[in-house]
Amino acid sequence: MKHIQAFQVFPKLPSSLSFLGVLSRNLWWSWKPDAIELFRRVDPRLWEASGRNPIVFATKVSQIRLKKLAADDSFLAHLDRVRQQFKERVLASPDLGTNPYGSTARIAYFSMEFGIHESLPLFAGGLGVLAGDHLKSASHMGLPMVAVGLLYRQGYFRQLLDPNGWQQETYPETDLYSLPLVRVKDSAGVELRIQVEGPDGDILADVWKIMIGRVPLVLLDTNVPENPPAIRNITARLYNSEPGVRLAQEVLLGIGGMRALKAMGIEATVCHMNEGHSAFANVERLAQWVEAHQVDLPTALEAVARTSVFTTHTPVAAGHDEFPPESVRPYIRNLAKRMGVTEDEILSWGRTGNAHPHGPFSMFILGLRLSEHCNGVSRLHGRVARRMWAHVWPERSVDDIPIKHVTNGIHVSSFIAPEIFFLFERYLGPEWHYSSRKGENIERIGEIYDEELWRAHEMARARLISKVRDLLVKQYERRSAPISVVKAAENALDPEVLTIGFARRFATYKRANLILGNPARLKAILTNTSHPVQILFAGKAHPQDNEGKELIKNIIQFAKTHDVRSNIAFLEDYDMGIARHLVQGVDVWLNTPRRPMEACGTSGMKAAINGVLNLSILDGWWDEGYTSERGWSLGSGQETADQGYQDAVDQQALYNILENDVIPMFYNRSSGNMPTEWLAKMKASMKMAMADFCSHRMINEYQQRFYLPAVQRHRELMADGGAEAKRLSVLHKRLRDCWKDIRIETPERDHEGPFQVEDTFTVSAVAHLGSLDPDEVDVELYYGRMKGTAELEIGLTQKMEMVEDRGEGSYLFRCTVTCRDSGRYGFTVRIGPRADDWIRFTPGLLTWA
């Protein structure tokens, strides 16, 4: 049979239940426990069997059941309560006080993946979940945001393990009818379709939309009949490993995404690119600026860069996408014509200034070169990123590289256990999740009775073990395991035993096998008769990463070989649903990356808000969050080049901490059958997560540091027909053209020392500025405590004053230095442009004595 036309039939909702249909079409429900419970109340078993997807669920609920609920006063009261929350938090205009954004500003947020809920398979891991949390908090705070991504028919792969533990991948098709998708239409009511020029002809993409609370998520889909098969498959799989497809995906996301917004009548006031995958967005945005505002490209660049944010998540240079320039050319050919530049000029934006002209085109460099605001995702990752990309600014010290950091945060309501949620309602108030960072709310966590907190945690652990047993039975049945093995899985693990969780992407640097290194010692820990331990593993290896797959296989084989299958379990097909059960129900969250390879690692934050204690290397967020009152650290933050040595040291430390600290503290029940010391750590951990590592804090930081300044800058640049952007373009060109004539003579001081604290001395330097004036530059003393013989620990600056015009572009500058503290110090002098950060940090515009 061919050309079958499908249609879908939903139950007829009684008028009193009509809001259920509205609720199912907005992902807001997915992070509201009261809304989730409303669906679950209809039929708990059917809700789970439907994958907690309200649209699939709706097609399975009987008309009889709906009629019964329509007359159920208790259910209708619950529905009315959720409807009122939806009205206030989604439909009503956000309360921004005196709205700093105005009525027209829009923040466009681009990401290759979005993890909102397991029923929407558009994500692979932490990057996507972080993007989802970003949208949820933006909705809560009422930011004028629109998100852009791709609609993957097969998403990321589903993971299956063979009987030996080797990972297999399957790519089932996603039924678009099971998602709350809406086709976007233009002003004439015609379904929107955009096109992007490609090497094999135009790429056509349909435009869809899903509402994430108040935030629309726009998704592009190339699976349209007019496209040839190869182009239709561009949006088939997330992170396609074939470089040509990967490049096409990133072009579609950036260039196609910006065109979709324009077709929808949306002009991005601020563009936020989440990782380099979406960096082409600003290339298209530049072309649109040139056309819309009738300005030249340099002027457009001044405006676009100052209103762009670029976030990087990858602390490994090899993890950033690069493409051969000849592969990129077909996609930028038309863009070059629109902007009046050569293709080589655009290609140069993806390379550093001293790179080979035919070298690879870097998506990270492209994002960096077209954005004033760039940040890593933790304090440590910011430092790592500055070291990694210091070669872009060869004239600057590492500490002076303009890459900042905004530490990631988690959307608390999406990951908190129901038992903890209701405890917070009782102790913090019914609206606690709307103002979770209030100091008084955080302090009230300490007032929760130990008995209640421990009981809530034990219920979450019991729920986790029940879920694990169910998953294990299904895994073994699928593998046609012996009946005895399936029966054993029905009673696997123990809800009373100390449970450790390790769940993340199985890349080698995350060292999932670190705890397996001493089999005899680990088995003794697991099978101790009075203080037993059990470990739950979950996570996927990239389909091309055989080393990562080997790590998974090793865990399966270890459990078999050492007869500890009742103490170790690996859960297949890790997703957000499994993640929630794990971070809510385990006792310890284990994380063992090689420092500093973990950019942030938000799963530990999700565990912490549930009172789960972190045992982790001081990497990513834990380098900021750790104190001895909140959990345990593996090592003291050391980094060594000898990986074998570091593995051995960390492995020994892990066993020692488990044997001497973690296990005794968990089983110490001298105070009323409760681990009092453990509970104190749980409360401290929860306070930390709520105060410092929630996504509301993260979004507020992006807003205050990047979004609002960029919106204000946009207004200034657009005023008077773009006069400010044009002025800055002229200034920028003048500085670049004249900078070659800048030089500084060796600075001199009026006293050689030695000095004592509070002594002063004067530093003078002659600067040759060529055709630039003194008020166009900043001449600075650069000084600090010495690190070695030719490097400063932290460079500080002090402005020098021009004291004499010596003619022909030469000037004498001078400043007085006060010796504030004892030690060995060094100094030099440098000249940079007197301008805002975008001009000031232009590579090449810095000269040292």
C-alpha cells in the first residue's frame, strides 16, 4: 500500500476539562509538579506507559474516564488551580516593573539541542538540558526571548547493550503528531518555509514552533518532499558524524534560523549563540543589517558584535567544529554578494589573524570574532578557555583575554523530587519556586526537621530502586536473558543501602572506570555485610567512540566477573526521565573527570538540590561549590601531565574517602536511627544549590551582564539613523590603520630600590603615537607580583598621564607607584585604544614597551 494519508483522533474533552488540551500544548507543564500530577491523576499507569507525554496520553484515555473526571469536584478543583497558575505565569504579561527591554526588544537564543523533557527528543546531553533550563528560567523571568533549533526526526540515538555489554545504537523515527508542534505561518496565513543556499542547490526547511512557557522555540525541518533525500536527511539525526552533514546542520541552524526569525517579523535585538554550532547566525545577521539599515559592512559589524553573546561549553580544542574552507564557500557565496565582500573575507572571520589563509574554518573563532560578549560556563572553565584561545590575542597575557564566565545553573522545579518539593512548600511557602533565591527561603531549609527530610529522601531512594528494577527486568527480557536472571532483577538492589550514582556521557576523560581500578578493594566495599554499598551507572558513549563503549562494557563485565550484580547496575538509554530518578534517589553523586576537562557538569547541582551529596574531582562547578560541609573532594585541584599517575592517586583517594568518611557517616545512626551528620551535609548542599547554582541566578547574570547592556547599546547604535555605529566604524578603521606606527620606549623609574612598604617611585615612558592623539589611547603601567622570572601572577593596570608633548607624535607619560605589600614585583608599559571593550580587545590593537 502506498500514499497512505494519516489522521489522528483525540478524545472529545468535556467543556469543564478543555484546559487539559491547552495545557498539553505548552511544555510549561513539564516543570510544574502540580500540572504533572494533574495528568497523572487521570490514569497513573497509562501516564507512565505513554512516556509522560500528554499528547500520546490523550489518545489512550477513554471517553468514559473523561466523563467521570468532568463530574469529579476534587479533580476539577485541581485543574482550576493549575489553570490559574498557567494564566498568571504564561498567558499574563510578565511583571518586569519598569520594563528595561521596551516593547520591541527580542533576545534570539540559538542552540543545536534543547533538553526540555524526555518526551521531546531534541537533545543529546548536558548542553541541551542547559539550553532547556535557560528557556524555562527566561519564561519564568519574563525575558523577551525566542529560541531557535532544529527539528530532528530521529533525534539522538537510543542506546541498547548486547549481552556482553557492548553499546548498540538505534534511531527510531519520532512521531511528530505526538509533539505539541505548530506550523508557523506568515502574515498572509501561509505556512512558512525558508531556504538556504547550499552546494547542491537550495535547502528548504519548514518552520515549526513549540511553546516553552512564554518562550517560543522555533524549529527548522528539512524533511520536506521538495528536497532530495540527502537534504531531507540534514535534520534526521542530532550531531551527525559525517562532516558535510554536520556543516549543513550548522549552516541551517545559524543562517536558516535567522532567516526564519525575519520571516516571522522578528528582529533580534540581542543574539545569544550557545556554542559554536550556531555561529553562522551572526553572518546572516550582518547581511540583514546591511540590507535593512542601508549601511556598509564595517558599520553593521560594529552593531552586530556589540549586541551578541557567545557561550562556549567545550574545554578541549578538538571538541570545536572546524571545516575545510572549500566546503564552506558554497554556503557563503550569496552572503558575500549581499554584504559586498569577498568569500575570503568571510572565511577569514573563522581563522585567527596569523593563521594560514587556507587553514580550517573554525566555528568557535567565528563566534568569537563576531561577538563582544564571550563566556565559559564555570569559573574554572573561564580560565581554561582563556588559556585555550590566548593565541587569538598573542599580544595579551592569559588573564587579559576577553573571555568571561557565567557558571551554569539548573532549573530547580524540573529536577526536584516530589517529596522535597512538598517539604519546601511546607517550610518555605507555596510560592518558593518563584523566589527560590531569597535569603530567608534558603535559611529555612535548615529548619526542616531531620526526621522529615530523611523520610522524604528514603522515599525517593525507594522510588528509584523500584524504577531501576523495572528497567533492569525490561533490559534482561529484551536480551532474552535466563529466567533466573530476570527474576533476580525483580528484587535487585536494596532500598536501605548506601547508593552511589554515576551518570553522564561516557567519554574517556570522565573516567567512569576509575572506581573499578582495584577489584578486590571495590568488592569488599560493595559486599560489606554491615555497611554494604551499591552503584548505579548510566550514560551513552558517542557512536564513533569505541573507547567510551569499552568503558560501559567494562562495567557490565566487572559486575559479572566479580559476582556483584546485586550491587552494580547499568541502566540503558539514559534520558531526562532516568536522570530525574537518579539525582533524586541516590545518596552520593560521583564525578571523576580529569581536571580541568569538565566545563561545568550540572548533574551534580541537580543532585545537590535533592540533598544528594557530591563526591567529585574539583572540576567544573564543584571547584566553586565545594566545602567540607557540603560533600567531599577528590584531590585538591592538582593537574598533572602524567595521566597514569593522576589516575592512581585519584583512585586511591576515592577508596579512602569511601571507606573512611562516606560509608561510616551514612551508617552512623546513633541519633534516633538517623545519620545526623549526613543530614547536616544534605541541608548545606541544598542551600548551596538553591542560592548559587539555580538557573534563575544564571539567567539573571546573563541579563545584567550581557542582555540589558546589549539592548541599551542597540538603542544607542540605532539612534539617528545609526550615527553611533557609523562613528565607531570610522574610529575602528582609523585605529587599525594607524596602529602600526605605535611604539613605546623602555620605561624608566626615578629610583632603583630596594623599597619598603608604602614607599613610592615614579615610572616614565615615551610613547610614539604616530598620527593618533593622546586622548585616543590609554597608556598603562602593567604590574604585579612576579611568577617565575618573566611572568606576572596577576597583571594589574594603572593609567599613566601625559605630562609632555615632545612633538612629531611623541609624548612623555608618567605615573607614581606605591608599594602596597612586600614581595618581588615586575612592571612594564603598554598602549591600547581608549574605547569600549569591542574595540579595546581587537586583536593587534595593543603595543608593549
